[in-house]
Amino acid sequence: MDWTIWLEWIIKAFVLLFAVLTGFAYLTLYERRALARIQTRIGPNRAGPQGLLQPIADAVKLIFKEELTPARADKILFLAAPIMTVVPAMIITAVIPLGTQVTLPVLNRTITLYVADINVGVLYLTAIASIAVYGIVLAGWSSNNKYALLGGMRSSAQMISYELALGLCFVAVILLGNSMSLLDIVQAQKSMWFVVLQPVGAVIFIITTLAEVNRAPFDMPEAEQELAAGYHSEYSGMKFALFFMAEYEKMIVISMIAATLFFGGFREFWFLQGTLFSVDRFPILGPLYLLIKVVVLLFVMIWIRATWPRIRYDRLMALGWKVLLPLSIAVVVITAFGILLADQFGALYIWTIPVLSIFAGLIAVLSVNISLRRKVAHA
């Protein structure tokens, strides 16, 4: 194999890792400033102009902060758990396409804007995403702390509950794109984003991914009013920083995945097709369009954290098993049914998918409302 191909892979991997790590640092600033605006506060604005050096100040603080290890902790697993949590969040980006390909005029070489395009990219995402929970469970167990252990066990139960619905959302996208390659899925959305064809599937995907990364209002593994700090109660210094890094890197990654699966990925907006701002004409615009979509989706996550209270653990489990799982099964069935109708009777019948999906979603919301009203009446 040509050594320049290896060099290209290495350079792209380092650029992607640098982008994710830099994004993690400034996502913390983005969240703190956005929360401050929502809650009528100022937010960090002292370290550098407009607080732009605040992430660097936080990093320096955590680097020099004293690290403590419990006397009866399992030293090896206690050290390995943060690494097992942060590594999957970084390597999962390898199959996410940032664009198609560009030609470097100086070297006269065509460069693909992704590390790898494998024909089972969706399976790669689900496989790698399920590994991160091992780090959280081992962190809780190795700490020899009952609160940390409960946080780790909660995380595993939460992941199992919500990963089923998440996997079915992937199935719906595979049916619509007729491929498990993420690049093919993005290209299939050239004329219509999948969020239009399957809006309920997109909503379920966002809810389940929030639960997967333990973001509010699903941050039960680290509920401070019940578990002190949950699975990372005994961690400090850079070990704690790795857990912190993993959470925010996962936010970036799931936003990239959501944009790729439902919002056209690196494709331009519909009204820009055929213009000078089209990705087909200027492929270098692909990463910019994906970045815009990721920033918007990240703001949605921050907005949810600022406005939704943490729900009770039993209702968290009930939402996953009794609402989202049946609804996601219905979404898959409706998607397959709509595609079959479109193949048999014409493309117009593809619109039965969003109509029936929204109807199923309304039934789910109505059933939840009726259930809550009954509980209030019996209270």
C-alpha cells in the first residue's frame, strides 16, 4: 500500500481528534454562556476577551488539582475507567462523513473528507457507543463507594432501557436510506431530509441520545440530591476531567450523528441546491454546513437542560420501556409500510410515513397525559 495513504489517514485522524478536543473545550464555554442568557445571568467573561480563555483556565486548574485515590479502591480499574469512557467518544467519529472529497491544487491529490466509509457504518456507531457505559460502571464499582456503585448501576440500566429505542431509530433511517453506510445515507437526503419523512423518529433519537449520555433531564447516574455525585464521586483532578471531557465529547458526537442521520449531514439546505453554495459545486462547504447543524443541535441540548427538571428514576424507566420502545417499534413498522406503498403505487405514498408517525406520536403523548392525570387523581 502507498505510504501516502497511511500519512493521509494519520493526518485526518489527528485533525479530527484536535477538532473534537477543541470543540469540547469551547462547548463548556458555549453552554455556560447560553445557560447564563437563558437564566438572565452574565456567565464567564473575565478570562480573556468575552471569556474566550476560560476553557484554558479550567484546564490549568484541573491539571494542577490534587488527585486522590480511595485506599480500598481497585487501583487499576479506578485508573482505567475514565480512559474507557473517553476513548469511545473520540473513535466513533471515524465513520462520520464531513463531506465528500476535495482536490488539493498544489499536490494534485483528491482527499476524502472522512477517515473511513464502511458499508456497516451504522453498526459501527451502535457497537462503539455501547462500550462507554463500561467505563461508568467500572468507575462506580472500583471506587468502593456505595453512592458511586449505585450511580454506575443506574447508568447501565438506563443505557439498556434507551438503547433499544435508539437502535430502532437507526433501523428506520437504514430503511429510508436503503444503506448502512453513513455517506450513502447523507446522499439519500439530497432532495429531502429524513427529519421531514420521519419527524417522530428524529424526536425519539434526540431523547434517547440525551439518556445515553446522561444529560439533563436524564442525568440520574450523577443525581447530586440522591447520590452526592454518582459514579465519579471519588474522582478528582484529571481523572474527573476525563469524565467531564467524555460527556461533552459525546454531546458533540451525537449531534454529528443526528445531523448525519436526520438533517442532511454535510448537505446544503434545500434552497441552496444548484447555487454557488451547493456542496456538489464546492465540496469544502460540507464541513461548514455540518458545523452549523451541530451548533444548533447543541443549543437544543443546552436549552433542554436549562428548562426541564430532572425526572424521577421510576418515571425515567417507564418512559423508556412503556412509551419510547413501543413508539419506536411503531415508527419502524410505519416506515417500512410507507416505503412499500411508495414502491407499489407511486412516490406520493411516501408521505404516509410522516402522517402515520405523527399520529402514532400523538397517541403516545395522549396516553402519557392520561396516565399522569390518573396518578394525580389517586394521589
